[in-house]
Amino acid sequence: MSLLTDLARVPEHLPTASRFTAWCGIFYAGNGLLLLVWPGVVQTVFRDPEFAGREQALVRVIAMLLAVVGWLYLFGGRTGGRQFVASTVLDRLVLVPLVLIPTALAGVFPNVMLTFAVLDPVLALVAWRLLSRDN
């Protein structure tokens, strides 16, 4: 089989939690791509301070990482594996706030960081609930 065929393959029945994780992946990848092509969204939408120095390049690096995480969530969710969904719950509940809240408090893109520090754990709780219902 070709690489593209493997990427396009989806199991016949995906559990709800896996579908939700895949949709979260689309959300993250979309946000990453938006930030990649338009770093100014940080000021326009989130009302964070203007860039000082080379922060625009830093936003693009963060955007690329967000897009890659989205890509992995999309295809991880499409595998239908409960372990993958569970692993995303843990990192979003623990790691994301642990890193983003102090970063925001340090004044680094505070509105963007706090938005994702709240939104990501909320999405993790939804995934956890769906995972527990899929039993």
C-alpha cells in the first residue's frame, strides 16, 4: 500500500472519543496554520501587545508545533485507539496548563496562552467523558 492510501484509511466504526480527538486535531491544525500564515492574529484577535523584536518568528514556530500536534491528533484519533485518546487527556489536563499559565503570567502572549490554557483542558475533559461513555 502507498503512504497516501495508509493515511486515508479510516476504520469502519470510530468510537465517539476518537472522532472527537480527530476533530480536535483539525481545530489545532487549523489554528496552527492560521498563526503560521498570519502571526498578527495574536494582536488582532487576542489583543496581545505588539511584537517586540523577533517575536513574529517565535509565533510561527509555535504555530508549526500546534499544526503538527493537530496533525497527530487527527490521525491518532482516526486509529480508534483508546490509548491515544487517554494520552491526549493527560497531556492537556496536566502539561498544557503547567506550561502555558506561567508563560502567560510572565507576559508572553498572555491572552493567547491563557485562552489555550483554559480551552485545552476543557476539551480534554470532554474527551475523557466521551472515552468513559465509549466503554
